[in-house]
Amino acid sequence: MFMQVAIGAIGIGIVLMVGYLIIAQVRASLGSATTNLGVNETANLTSAMRSTQNTIFAGFALVAVGIIVLAAFGLINIFQ
């Protein structure tokens, strides 16, 4: 059971990493794509990308906490 949860956590981590890379590439390409936009629209896009990246960082933190808890439960079961 613990192995299935660990594999699931690794899968979620991979999905989050791919999502982060996609968002980072889109954010990097915004510099040249926003030349025809006004200041307000550029600020809105940058803010949206920043909040999306923060959400992905929070997802990484949740996966890390989940793996730590999983390891703790595994250690408890080993020494019982």
C-alpha cells in the first residue's frame, strides 16, 4: 500500500514539474508578446503567471509533506 501511495506522489510531482516548466516558458515568452498590450494588461498577465507559479509551488510543498508523512508511517510500521 505504501508503495502505491509513493508512486502516486511521484506521479503528482512529475505532473506539477511539467506544469511549472510550461508556466515558466509562457511567462518567459510574455516579454516579447506583450509589446502590443497596454500596461494594465501586461501587469494582469504577469500577476496571473506569478500566482499560477505560486500555486504550483504550493502543490510541490503538499507533495513533499505527503512523502514525509508516508515515510513516517512506514517507519512506524517497520518498528512495531
